[in-house]
Amino acid sequence: MNLKVPHTPNMYRANIKLGQEVDIVLKKDQRTGKRTRGKVQFILTSAAFHSRGIKVSLDTRQVGRVQEIID
């Protein structure tokens, strides 16, 4: 079964900027989907697109995939 996922802005590296406020899902929270909010310090995904969200490191040193761009 091949499910098509709608492409959203959080899947494109070009839409993520340093210092931008985002909601991410940490690895430990993937099952529950609990989100953590913070400012992007580093963009860790080198590809232009990622289907599960671009991986970033927040200014709090937490790492996860962007679920929503706040600003």
C-alpha cells in the first residue's frame, strides 16, 4: 500500500531559517507525537526535501523533525 502524504512547508529545507520558531517532534516522542517548541540553531538535514520533516537542532540542543513553522 503506497500512501501519498500531502507536501507541507515543513518538508522543505528552503522554508526553514536559523532563529525561526518551530514545533518539532523529538525521537523519544515519535510514538505520541508530542511537540516541543523552540528556535532553530542548526539545520541537520542536507537534502532539499524530507517526507517526515527537516531535522533541526534547537537553541536548547534538542534535536527533532520540524512539524510546524511558527513565524
